[in-house]
Amino acid sequence: MNSYRRFNLTLAAVTFPSLFGFGLLNAAVDPYGVINSPELPGLNQLKPEQFNHVRLFKAIDVIRNEPKIVLLGSSRTDLGLNPNHPGLEPGKSGYNLALVGQNNV
């Protein structure tokens, strides 16, 4: 019985600090830009994974920015419409929430 207890304590002593360390590293790097951790030059300034996971990034970003004008649609809206265009209502913040490769049926 004593060997099982020692094994479980050793396993817990190795597993939990490792998980905590990896979680802390992930929060510091913030590869998707959703945790809003402070940007440190050379560590997490560039976030290339945002472009591979646009749905996750835009869902968090639209909540964070709280725009007054939201553009929805497919790749035509995403690439063709500027939410900061002067033709839209002046003084209101805009956000392009369109998704590339989206089927809006």
C-alpha cells in the first residue's frame, strides 16, 4: 500500500507543476490573441495563428471592441468592405465579422 501512495504522490508532484507551467507559458505567449496578455517584443508580439483560426479570433475580438456597425458576409464582404470607410456613419466604430470560405445559405 505504501508503494502505491508514494507512486501517486510522485505522479502528482510531476504532473501538476508541469501542467501549471505549460498553462502559464500558453497564457504568456497567447498564440491566438484571446487572453489579451500584454505584448512582449520577441515573445508574443506576432500572432500568426490568428489567421489560421479566424472564427475564434473574430468572435473574441468583436466582443472586446464592442463595435456599433458590424459587417457580416462571405469572403466578398471580408475582402471588399472596409468597416472604417467614411461613407458609413461617422463617429461609429465598425468591425468586419465576415468569414472567408463561409457558406451563408
